[in-house]
Amino acid sequence: MVAGNLAHKMNTAPEIEVHIPESPIKWCSVSLSDMISRGKRLEASVFDVEAKQARESVYKGKYGTVILYGDSGLIETAYYPGWMQRSRLKRIWCDKPYGEGFYLPSQMTDLYPVPEKHISRLADCDMDELRLKENTLLLTRSGTIGNISYVSRTLAGRVFSDDVIRVTFKKEYDLGYVYTYLKSKVGSLILQTNGYGSVITHVEPDHLSEIPVPDAPVELRQRIHNLIARSYALRDESNEMIDKATGLLIAELHLPAIHEFQKVGAPVSTFDVKLSNMNLRLDASYHVPAADAIVAHLKENAAELTTVGDSQISRSVILPGRFKRVYVQEGYGRIFIGGKQLGELDPSNKKYLSNVHHSDRIAQQLELKENMTLITCSGTIGRVALVGKHWEGWTANQHIIRVVPANKEIAGYLYIFLTSDYGRTLITRYTYGSVVDEIDDDHVRQIPIPLLRNQEMQQQINSLALESNVRRYEAYKLEQEALRIMNEEVIFAK
């Protein structure tokens, strides 16, 4: 049966995605029993060709297969809070000082997740059951299913949504081994589809019993696990360096906790603004007293309060224009990512932008360079990332502003300030838009940046940030090596 790709996807919106058809044509055979089981459907779209081929490649592999979950499977436990009771978590949200950070499934793949919400300790739920335990594999079970993560020191003890399945293994080495398998293209396709190749929309722990895993020798599993364990240890070290750099910044500027600034103003959300301070902005969010209080504090405690647009901070601030995108298959274009993927080490759901159709725009606006600071400017405002060496030459969409640092001596320091609670508050104050929030490159140039009186301390902060990025690059290389071994020496081993 022939499975035709979506050759062209055209929208009337200003952004148009165009998919170049790949060759050769995808095909596979489908048994009569499969066709009948699928409601006697004859359309190729009912049977995902790649998913069926993925299962066949595993079943026909050199090492045979073992089941993932079951009496003879690799998994010890697989559950999510409330699974046995078939109940949903009752959530009570509160302000940061009065609860615990609550993490969503979409954040489990972030290098350094920051809680978007806080759950009250009065909520009718077992908070300890929601806390992640180290050396656990995580799987999203609804929404975007199939995302996986590995619980190391960074995530251990954090309160995560019950939409995340927690998995432990009988043998320690199977944690990194299964993580790598499910992260590979073959394993990911199998996880996200059923035996017929149809994409599933929800995963329960029982679904894991249907997933075949190559039964590789212990030596191979241990090699792969060691690479992944070391990769996550490097990510932890990277995060600890960022924490240390942020702590030094806060201490040097004598900054109180962010919620202390948020207390500034009247008991209700009203405040006066002088006409001379309006800056042609009539939206209340721009004039929130917390932002003004941060600026006043920085002026008092910094050697100089300048802005991102200052030549000693940046060489340029780039906001790409909208354009019609032409996507191609992997290997035929530049990796292309969006704002939701900035927090990931190796972003999932990458697309590939045609070099032929976009060479000039890539060179002038889209291409990422090491030590650039990236800031999301549409939708969710103020996500910040520092471009690592492994992202060099990748491209990102027009919903991300690029700040090209003036030099390597300021790149890391700039990132640390902008990614802090105080920097994020100063970024988001420029937000405008009634439906979709936006900021632009002009706003980013105006963001205040404090320069420290202690230059040695500023350089120490800068060095910690850059070394943190080196750790992430090393972590990326180790994970890619694990994936290479999985593909070449396990799944497709001769």
C-alpha cells in the first residue's frame, strides 16, 4: 500500500509552511486481518508506514526482543499519581511564597525548568506522591505524548503533574538504555503508535506492555546507560553553575527576593504614573510598580545601569521578519526550532528549513551563533536561552529575538541577568497585544542591564555561564553517542 506524504500544506495566514515531498515513496504491505481490524479502511493514512516499519525492524533485529512491561519485562513499576484510583489531582493554585512550584508535562524535557504555577500545600493530594524520585524515567501520557526524560538531581524532589508517568526498572542499566531507545526515531515511533501504526492520543502504563525492546547484551546496555547517566550529570553541573552565578549576581546587587518588589504599591492594583514617565505607553502592565522598583534598586547598587542596545552590551538585536517557510526532509536543510523548544538540550519535533529557498534570510536573520542570547517575543514572552556550540548553524523562527553580544566577556553575564526573575520582569513589562502577547527588537534594546562595581565578580559570573554552556555541549555529545550506538549496534546491527 502506498502512503502519500502531505506534499504541500498551504495556509492563508502570513506564515505558510510548504513541505517538499520526499523520495523514494513510502510503502508497506498490510495484511487483510489488519485492514479488517481497522474498519475495512483502504486509505494509506490509516496505517502509518514508518511506525509499521519501525516495529518490523525491531522484531527482525539481531538480538530479538523483550517486552518493556510485564512479568518478564524490564520495568519494575510504572504509574502516575491517582492511576489506581482513576482519580484526577485536585489543584489549588496560589502565589509563590505560599505554595510549592508545580511543573507541567511540557517542562520535563527542559534543561532548567522553572515552575509556571504554584500549588497550595492545602491541596487535597499527597504531595510526596507527586515528587519525582531520582533515577526514574518520565513519559508524558496525554497531550503531546511520547516525550521522555530522565530524573537526575535537577528534577529530583520537584512536584510534577499527574499527567506524567513515572517508570522504574529492575536493572539500573535499563534506565539509560530504554531512555535512549525511546528517544531514537524507531523507539519514538513505536511508543506513539499502536500495533497497526495508528497514532495514539493517550498513554496508560498498561500500554507499555505492547512495546517491544531489542534484547541487547548487558555490556551494550551498560555502555549506553553510562553515557546517558554522565550526560545528565553534566546537565546537573551546568544548572548548579547557573545557580551559583545567579546567587553571586543577587548578592553583588543586594537584590531582595522578587516577591518583595511585587509588594510595592497599593493594596489593590492601582497606581499613579507621572506624565513625564508615560513613555508613550498607556497600558497598565508597562507601569507596574515592581519593574520601576527593580530599576531604582539597580541604579542605586550598580556601577552603571545601561541597556541591552548599548554597544558595550550587544553588537546587534535581530528580529527576523515573517516569511513563507519551505521545509525539507532531514539531511536536506537547516535544523529549525521555535520558542517552545528553547529550554531543551536537543529539541524534539525539529523541522528542517530549505537552504536553497532561504539561504539569504538564513545568513542575515535566522542563523544561530554560539553565545547569542535568545528571547521569545511572541505568545509566551521572556523565555531566555544561551546558544550552545551544538546549536551553531541551526535556525530559529521569527518569534525569537537574537541578541548578539558585544564580546565573549559580556555574553554569559548578559544571559544570567536576563534569565533571572529580575531580568524576566524587565523583559515582560514591554509586552503589548490584546490577543497574542508581543515585544519587538526595539523593546529589547531598552531593557536595563546593570554593570557591577566589582568587575572581577562580573567576570566570574560571566565565566560560570559560559562554562555552564560547555557542560551542556558535552552532555549533548554524550547523548548523541548513545543514540548512535543504539541505532548502529542495537536496532540495525548486522
